[in-house]
Amino acid sequence: MVKKMKICLAAVSIFATSGLAIEIANTAQAVDIAGKQRMFTQRILKDYAMIGMSNTFGKPDEDLKKTIGEFEDHLESLMGYTKSDVTKKSLEKVKTLWGSIKQTLSSAPAKEKVRKLQKDLDLLLKASDESTKLFAKDSGKKFGEIVNISGRQRMLSQRMASLYMLKVWGVDDPEFKKKLDESMQLFKKSQVILEASNLSTVKIKKILKRTGRSFVFFEMMNRKGSTKYIPTLICKKSNDILVNMNKATLKYVANETK
């Protein structure tokens, strides 16, 4: 159990390093950071559900606080970086949606609130995705789209996990299967694109293979239609994907900015 907890907490440390608004140096970094905001929307939901069911594995209460701080710091950095009026307008929409969500997160998690929270976070995810695509478009280069796709895999890892955590908590979502199937299909399709890209170096392809092995866990759970979900295992596998796809995304950014 101790070993599993260390693995799960490893992902937390990766995304809790800035602490303050950071200075964005280039468009590649902006795409990465904007894309990370998408992941945060789903990680917040996962942490919220774990706290709600009194599951302390991976310290979701501490992670939720860190993620909230990271989201706000990143948003401030992105708004300070962009010179595009269209992108600024998109980020203002994100900021407005975030204000309502933050208010919900200020009180203890409860089942009667989580359905609305999930809906609001999905709207925030959509708005954050739009902003990420605008930054990718601003790059005017092929790498911008690859960074966008690679970064989106981080979000999908947390989306799959958050859906399962809600299931464990006993939250009945009639669209659970549809949302999960769509997330898994997009993940698989994106992996194919990344593996085939000439921007994927040998090192990146090795990371993608490790990610694929972790993804098999979710495929097995989906095929079997299991009703026995183990939160600690969901946490581990989703964070394995998160850690690896963060590494891959940062390598795409580093290779472009050399």
C-alpha cells in the first residue's frame, strides 16, 4: 500500500511545482499550460469524489487545494501572455465559469452538489479546450497541434478516473457509459496520431508505449463491465498515464524550442 501511495503521489508533485503565476516564454509553453487546465478540471472532480466518499488514498484533500491554486496561477499567466483579443475573450469565459465552481469547492463535498459540479466542470473543460486550441492555432506550426493532442491525453486520464470515482461513490450518471466510451475512443485515436507523428522521437515513443500499457487497465474494466471498482488502482493507473503523458508533452515542447 505504501508503494502504491508513493506512485500515486508522484503525479501530484509534478503538477504542484509552480505555486505562483509563471512567466510564459513562448507559444509552445502556452499550449502546454493551457492544455494542463483541461486536466485540472477532471482532477478536481476526481479529488472531490474521493473526499466525498472519505477515501484518503493519495491525500485528495491536499491535492484538491493544490490543483485549485495551480488552475488560478495558470489562468493568470495565460491571460498575461496572450496578445490576441480572441484568446483573451476565451480566457475571460474560463475565468467566469471558474468563479462559480470555486464557490462550490469552498464547502465540503456532497452528493447533492456533485451532479451540478460535474456539469459545470464539463463546461469549464470545453472552454479550456477552446482556449488551448486558440493557443495552438497561434503557434502556426504543426507542433502546436501535437502538443495539444499530447496534453489532452493528460486530461483524458483524469476524466476516465473521475467517472469511475463517481461510480464508486454511488453517483448515478445515466451517461456514464457514453462519456467513458467517448473518452477511451479519443484516447486511443490520439495515441495512434502521436505514435505516427514524425515529431515523436524514440524517447517519446517509449513513453507512449508505457502509457499504452497503463491504458489497457481501463480497457479491461470497460470490457468486463465490472461493478467492483478499486479506487486505489484507478488512482494509480490514471496517474501513471498522467505522469507519462506530461513527460511526453514536455519533450515535444522542449524539442520545438531547442
